[in-house]
Amino acid sequence: MASPYDEDYAEVYGFSDYGGGYQTGGISRGSAEISSFNIDGTLSYRDEDNRRKRSSNTGSQLAVNFFKLVLFLAFGGFIVFSFLSLMGGVTRDLRNWSRDDRYSSNGGIHAGLGGDKFKAKHSGSLDERKVDAGFCSPRDAKWSSYSGYYSTASQHKHLFYWFFESQRHPGSLPGQRAGNRDPVVLWMSGGPGCSSMTAVFAEVGPCRVTPDAKLRAEKWAWNAKANLIFVDQPAGVGFSYGDGDGAGGAGADHDEAAVADDMYHFLQEWLRKHEAYRFNKVHTRHLATYVTRFLVLLLTRDSPPYLLRSSTDRFNKFFIVGESYGGHYVPAVAQRIFTANEAKEGLRIHLKGIAIGNGMTDPKKQFDYFAQMANHNSYGVKALSEPVYEKMKAAAAPCKADVERCQADTSACGAAKQFCHANMLAPYMESRANAPRVMNIYDVRKNCTHPPLCYEVLDKRGPLTRLLQSNAALDKLHIRHYAKKWEVCNYRVLTNFDSDWMKDYQDRAIPLLENKIQVLIYAGDADYICNWLGCKAWTQSLVWSGKAQFDAAPDVPWKIPSGEVKGQIRTYKGLTFMRVFKAGHLAPRDQPEATFHMINQFFEGTLGDSALP
């Protein structure tokens, strides 16, 4: 960034003889000396003592002026150094930015600020196009959406994504301060094997699919104040595809290491293409403002103005959000980003927080609460007969032991999943204690009318499937013909993750918390399969520096701006657990207004401020 001082000037003023006469060789007359011939032809004399005094004064004045010059340069250097230091290393950021900008969006060659050319390594490529206005957006919307494919460097995997600009601040205006710009959010749906398009059209996107497979605007869309990226992953999910993605080929993933690596490289390419979402250019026309603020800071010692804060605050904040099996995905991807940032690998991704909704994160702890949720939930539903309930409680200990073996030995994970599902999930699903009702593992209050996913919108012949298999939708989203016919969930991908299902991922949150990266765990309190009791339990068992204080923190009612109480919250220094009232597995679908305010308060760092005393 240019210095507020374009050039430093200093002048040292010397002395010259008055009279402008011709200098002589020093003709002597008594105690005086002829110093020069004047213009009128007369002689000028100087007393010897005066001459010595003049000489002495001249030397002293030169010394004083030299000292002033040194003092001026030192003070000026101090001001400039302090200014740049208080700006949080902006020069370093600019240097890194100029170097990073030399990468192209397709891993090819692109001239950066320095004019050099580089080729990105192992990052893959993007193919992105603008989605026509009117498809999941108003025709006159000022914001846009873009769909595309990320292809891994190996070209074995091609992941579909859909990016929605923030409605509040669409695009990125040059010179706009990051404090006035909205966060970038990566959304990951679960399964494993289920498409993130379900979240676009049925939960948090700017439109909702209607029963007749048409679209309507969604008032509580999460892109109202955030830039959202939805990704169908791993390969084989939704519109994504790969080599043998469902049959164990090179394009098939089996664990979180592969998922996290793909998402990290996708984000690298996305940020290179959308460079305005990762750094705010500082323009010279703003320098007077910055200098003024700096001087005010020096005089008042008040809170520093925005550009004098941490350098990371000049970047768009980045969050990862997921639900269900996203309880595995989100911590794994966050860890990959965090470790890459620490190692200075690639572009720095300014991760500020993660959020998991009704997620499966710590199976060992969460399966302990299945029996309690079945018969002792908040809604008075007793899903199991007493003998089946007791049998389920007894199965919790061997299930936990199997899960523990899985952590040390991946070959034991398949057996752990089989035993725990057979004894903790199947009895609930098969229960006829409330016959003819068929129990819904995603909402204890409701009947499962559209198995296996129970939600009508997610039925394989439902409105969402009809919409996304239509030629009109395929054309508008620029879907490649290589992609398989869209389906809500790919059960072949689900099978590929058999050895990953019972792995725990809660410990990945610890380094995030210790480095002031926010963690929000929220759960609709009517869900069975990832119930709020188990989600809360694992947050309380997490071993981190704030554990004692978080355990001692009270559960307090949480209200939305209208004043209505919509949940219960517990929080301490970055870790927050939120129980969402009257919501099932897809909490944003059941409580759109409440979850809208919840997530925006989380992004803004104010979640908990609206809790009742």
C-alpha cells in the first residue's frame, strides 16, 4: 500500500558571503583582513575575531540543522512504521495477495500484480457459468447466482456447485470495506451421499419447491446476508460425477480425508476465481481518511478504526455449515483448512467459524441417548414398548465398545455400524407401539409417510426430484451430460462410507476453539437419529480449555427479534449449543425464521445476546 507520505523532503540551509563580491586571497591591513572587492570598487574588511565567530556559528548551525534532519527522518519513520504496524501487517497481506493473484481460476497462467506467471499445483479447475435470472431468484434481482463444476487435478472427480451472491451486498465493490461485506459460507449436506440441492430448494436457499414442482421465493433465505456455496459431494452425489464413483473406482471417496482434500482444493480455485471475496483493495483515495483515523487513535487511544485492526478482518469471513452427516464433513474440512493455513499452504482461507445442525459427530456419545429420546422426549411420545426400551438401553454399552474399537481399527468399523444400527435404530423404525403409525426417525412428532426419508419433498417421485430431472432445470443449471440422473441420495455412495460412519470427529473442533474459531452446534429437538440430547452431550464432553466454564454455563431461553422464544442456548468463549424448539432433523425447514436469525447472529458474533436473562 502506498505510504501517506509520497516523498520525504528536507532542506539544509547554508550561509554565503553578503555583497556578492569577488573573493580575494586575503590581503591584510593591520588587524583587519581585506575579504572582497565590492561592486563599487571599494574594499571590504572583516575583523579577525568576527571572522572566527562567523565560522564558529556556521559550524554550529550546520550541526543543529543536521540534528533536525535526523530527528525529522526518525520521527517520520516512526509514524510510518506505527501506522503500518497498527494496520496489522497490511504490507505483508498485499505482498501475499499480489503473489497469490498470479494464479488463474483454471490452474493455468495469469498475470498478477508483479507481472510474473505461475501454474497452480494440484488444485484442479473450475468451469462456471451464470444461472439465468428467474431460476431460484426474482427476474429483477440485483444479485446473481453461478453454477459450475470443479474438476480435481487428476480429472477423476467432477463436483457440481451452485454459488449465490448475498442479496444485501451482491458482488464485491472495489474499495468496499470488508466490515460492510458479507461472509462466504460453504454448505455441505449429509447422507453420506445426499445432494446439497435439498438445502437449496427445501431449507436455506432463496427459493422453495412447491408440491407441483414449481418455485416460490423464500423470505428467510440464508443468502439474504451471506454468500452461499452449495456443493454436491463426494463424486456421485446429485449432479456430481466421477470415475466409478459408486463402484469403488478412482472417483469414489471412502473417508473424510478425501472429502476434506477435495473441498480444500475446490475452495482454493473458487477463491482464485472470485478474488474480490478474499481481499479488499485499499485505494489511494482513502489514504487521507486512514491517516486521520490514525492520528485520532494516537491522540485519544480509542478503539482503533476498522483498517487498523487485525489483518484478517479485511478479508471476507469464511464459515462452513452442514447438517446430518455434515457432522463428519464439517470438522474434517475445517481441520484441513486450519492446518493448511498454519503451514502457509496455498491461499489463506479466513475461517471464522463452523456450524453443524443435527449432526452425527461423536457416535460413541450420541448413540447413548437413543433410548432416552425414543421414550423420554419433549413431546410425550413413547416410541418403544417397555421390553424393547430396556433392550435398547442394554445394547448401548456393547455399541459404545464397538465404536471405541473402530477408532483404533478401521476394519472394525463396519461391524460397529451394523450392531449399533440394528440395536439402536432398527427397533425405533420397526416399532408398532403406536400402530398404525410408522415412526419417523427424523421427527418423533410425525408419521413417516414417504419412506425412507419420510419428507414428501424428498421422496424419489416427489416435487424436488421432478424439478431437477426436468430438461429446463438441467439447461438453466448448465448440467453436464456426463452427470447421472439427479436423485436425492445416492445409496452406493452411502455404502462407500461404511467404514467412516462410526468414526468420531468432535476432537477436530478443539484446535479451532483454541484459536478463536467459533463453533456452533444446533439441533431441532424433535429429531431422533441425530437428537439434541446426544448433540448437547458431546459438546459437554469436549476436552478443551473452556470445558469447565462451558459445563457450568446455564441453558437460557433464546428469542428471535419479535420476542418469541424459539430455543435454548448455552455458550462460552466460542462454543455454543443451541436447542431449536419444534424442529426435526431439517431444522431450517421446520423453523426458517428462527434458524435465519440464529445463523446471522452467529456470523455476526452476537449469538447469545438475544438470550433471556
